[in-house]
Amino acid sequence: MIFIGDCFAIVIISILCLFYFEKQFYFTPASKYFALCLVFNGINAILDIASTIAIYAENVPIVTNAALNLLYFSSNIIATTTIAMVLFSKILEHVHRSKCKKRAMTGLVVIFAVYQSLVLINPLTGWLFYFENGVYTRGVLNSIGYMATVMQMTLVIICYIKNKESVSKAMKRVLWQAFPIAIFFIVVQLVMPDILLNSIVMALVNLIIFINFHNQNAGTHALTKLNDRHLLHNHIENCIKYKKRFKIFVIKLRDFEVLNQKYGHTVGDELLYLLAFSLEKKFSYAMAFNMDSLSFAITIDEKDGLDDPKHLQRLRAFLDKGIEYGDIFVNIEYMIVEHVLSDECTDANLFYEELEYGVDLARQSGSNYLKYDEAMTREMLRRKYLIDKLQHVDNIHGYELWFQPISCVSTCRFCSMEALIRLREYDGSLISPAEFIPLAEETDMIEPITWFVIEESCRALSQNRFLDGVNVSINLPMKQLLDPKFENRINQITALYNIEHSRICLEFTERAMHADFNAVKQAMQRISAHGYRFFLDDFGTGLSNFNCLLELPFESIKLDMELTTTIDTNPDCGLVKMLINLFHNMDLTVIAEGVETKKQVDALLALYVDKIQGYYYSAPLPINKLEEFYKNYQ
């Protein structure tokens, strides 16, 4: 009966290990601490049995007996300390105050150091145990292990009380379940010292921790049971740490929503599970991961040949084979991104971002295979850099407003100008708008840029007398045009700078106009009622619909430069003439963009265009140079 507690502890720990160590690695400090808990709990139970047998067995040398008991006492404090470390990690999981973490760990270290010091000096003092006439005898501090455990529990409780607002429900359940059990068994152990209960207490606490935290298969995808993205990230970190190269294939499923709609989500989930199961079985020599619902990955170790083309061939053959589920056969639409973790890679987060960026590139290209290279990393980092600059749209972070003058043919003066955003690098060089504007539109960060342009345009008109009588045209994204709050905000800005609404011309492309025609029409009518004017930009690049132009309150049409740059040599200039005549009949003025030569100007003047914009007159200019231009050419 004396060993029954240790035997049960060994059984419990063995079962927990079978489940827990099925994974090859762990992705949080608490998970690593828990692995140590299981190991030292098992060692402690074995040493408890061994040291007790040595005490009661005959002919066991005192030196061996003493050594086993010292190891038992030492393993006991190690086991309880690792349990406390797990609890601290879970309590402080969402706490970012470093002082709290330092105090908790300092308290554990002090208790551990004092206890271990007593163990080390016990052969000299006999405070924990000693042998009298060859008989094991408890020392005056024999029960100090229970005191150390109580002190560790007290530290955990204090830490919990100070941070209870941030403690998860699972952690609260662990404390409410584990502490009463631990206290009960400690009391029983003190009352009945001949029964060995230390190991069973720790085993039960480990069982409670496992049930509340690790029984959800942390690191495992809930549906497919493959390793999840957290474990993939951890695997990347480990390979970087130990300088291990590997090749990874990311598989992204295409158009899987169609299967869900056709067969239902239950069948769709089953197809995903079968795919994951077959993938893991097919590539048993590799590690398989489920990165998200429709993304999988397999990693090939260096020993299996990173340059061997058979891995990609096998993967393609596997995916091209499709999936069978009962009477259903499904062809898989997919794309594969191939990447290699090189020796130079030192950042797991960056490598993971490279994988995601590669998937985005493959999706945009429409290709089903992409091999990642260093040039793509440079593009990704450039993209991240620009997105960071897009977070702060102001004069301080490199944004400037430039203006391109527009010549009015009838008055021979520059009566209008287009506002154009410019962005500078940290070294002062300019970033092309063709690079950052599409990115701003793609990431829905174009709105602050537009408001910056509107406000800076109004500021320029208000603060510069040489611009009296000059209008400004501003490119407007369709999303902002359709925003019901748009006119209130632009009214506030124009009122702040005392700018007449008629001096603000809002322009957008004909492609954007067809997004939601009725909504566009209502928004334009609502905004034009305040006196603002509308230009249609880049006419000639989309599917033109003249009936739409009749229904919308445009004042001017800007001919795309594709129509105007070759007008002096273009045999189809009759088309431009026809368009100009048509727009004039519709009471619309016509602005020719992209004009660069005098021959083009002469040709357009002959066709009675109303306004001309282009490098022939002036490139876009900052406000200080714009003043000089107006003085010289007005």
C-alpha cells in the first residue's frame, strides 16, 4: 500500500505523456514548462519508490540510500517548481508588466535555491534526514518540502489576485480545482506520513492542467487534425535556431466555396479532412500543416533533398488525382508556392510573411505554381515600407501636394490646375504615385490621402493670391463619393479656408462610374447641389456609355492621353474630333490630357478643344515653383 500513490502517479503521467509527446515540438513557454512537469513528476515518483525500497531493504549501502533520498528531495522541489512556472505562465499570459513576471520568477528562484541548499548540506547537518545505526531517521526539517510547496502556492495566489482581470477562465478553473486537491493531500500526508502521496498530488495537478489547456490539442487544427500554423511558425523558429534548412510547399485551394455550395458544408469539411489525411499519409517522410481553412503546407528536410524535383512532382500528381468521397469525385483547383528556408534567414516572422506574400502573388497571377525568390522578398519589404508610410498622411511624413496647370484656350490663361499627391523617401527622393496610390486603394487607405489633398488644395487657394480665380480639380475615389458624410466634411474644410465650392472640381474615372450607377447618380446630384463641379477623368480607357453621361451632372470630360499624345500623327484623329463635337453638343467642356508637343497643341486647337493639360506647358509643380510659373506665363 505504501507505493500505491506513486504507482497511480506513474500510470497517470505515462498516459499524459502518450498524448502530450505525440507532438514533436511546443510553441509557448507554458507548453515547454508542462513537458518538464511531466518528466520530473515521473522521475520523482520513480525516485520515491526507489528511495523507500532502499530504506526498508536490507544490505543497501548507506551511501546509496542517502544518495537516492537526496535525489528524491531534489527532484521533488524541481517538480513543484516547474508546476508553479506553468501556472505563472498561464496567469501572466496576457499581462505585459515585466515587473510582475520578474517578481514571480524571483520568488520561485529564492524558494528553489534555499531548498536545494538544504539538500546539498544535509549530509553535514542531517536537517532533512540522517541514518542512526543504519536506520533512516527524519530530520527536524523533513517536512520543509511541504512548506516550500505552500510558499509556491502562495506566490501563485498572490500573482493571480494582482492580475485576476487578465486571467483566463481556464486558468481560474485550474486554480479552483488544483489547490483544494493539493491542500487536502498535503494534510493527509502530514497526518499519515507513512503513505507516499507527493507524486500522486503532482500527477493530479498535471492532469488538471492538461484537461484545461492541452486537451484541446493545442497546435492541432480542429477540423483536419494536422499541425496548425502556430506549430509551423514554431518549426520555422527551431530550424532557424539550429541552422536547419528545409523546403516548404504551401498549397492553397481555389474555388472551394463552389464545392460547399454544391454539396453543403458538411461534405466540404469531410473533403478537407480526407485531403489532409491523404496528404499526411502520402508525405509521411515530411511534416504536414494546416495553415488556415484552405491552406496546407508540407516541409521537406535537407536530408530528403531540397533540390530533388520528385517532391513537387509527387505533390502535383497527388493534387491532380482529386478526392473521392463516397459517390462524389472532386477535382482540386489549387496553387502551390515553393520556398526554401536558407541559412541566411534569421526571422521566423519574416519567413512566414514571405509564404503568405507568395500565395498572394500566385493568386494575382492566376498561376498554379510559384517559386519564391529574393526579388519577391524585396518587393514584399518595399510594400510593407509603403504601407507604413500610408499610416501617417501628413506633411511631416513626406507627403506633399503638387499642382499641374491647365491652360484655358478661350482666355489663353491658366485658369485651372490638377492637384497631385507626392510622397518622399526618407532620403528626400520622390516615390512614384503609380507605386503607392494603387497600394493605398488596395488596402483601403486611400481615404486619408484624399482628405489631405482636399485640405491642402483649399489651403493653397486660400493662402496664395496668385491663385485667385483659379480652380482646382481633385481625384476622388468612388468609395468616398458614395459616403453620405462626404459633403458635410468637404463643406467644413471649404468653410474653414473660405473657398467657394465652385472652385473645387471632383474627378473620377468612367470605370468607377459603372460600379453602382444609381448610387453614383444620387451622390453626384447631392454633392453638386452644394456647388461642387465634376470632371470625368481618363475618358476613352473604359467602356464608354454616352447615355450615362447625359444623366450625370458632369461639367467637363478629360480625354485620356492615349487619344491625345498621337493626335498629330494619328490617322484616326477624326474620332477625337467627333468626340469633341459630341461633348460640345452635350454642353460639356473638353480637357485634353498628356499633351507634350507644340504639334499636339496645334492639332487640338484646330479641333476646338477647351482646355489643355500636359508637360508642354508644365510638369506638376510644388506650390513655391507654381507661383514662379504663374508669374512667368500668365
